[in-house]
Amino acid sequence: MSDHRTYKKLELVGSSTNSIEDAISNAIAECSKSVKNVEWFEVMETRGHIVDGKVAHFQVTVKIGFRVEGS
């Protein structure tokens, strides 16, 4: 077995009406349905939608890292 790993990153936007954490979790959950070896994430951007002076929706841009198969 090799002593190195190779990774790729995907950029996704998760959303939630509940919280920033839920938005991140939603992006990771959806990515994990079709991508193998998901191992880490970076939060790149956070934004939201305001209705009547309150946060109505959270959007979080994340880069999700996954290990390339066989590395």
C-alpha cells in the first residue's frame, strides 16, 4: 500500500431554513450519495435570505474533499 493520498475537491452550496450547520450537513449528505471516500470539507462562503427582518434561509458554499480511488 502506498504511503501517500491524492484528493479532489468539489464545490457545492448547501441550504437550510434551520441553520448554517444544517446547510453544511445537507451539502455533505447529498455529495456522499454519489461520491465515494468523502473525507473533509472547507466552508468558503456563508450567506442567507432575509424576510421581514429575520433570517429565512441559510446558504453555505463548501468545498468537499474526497480521496481518489486507489490512492
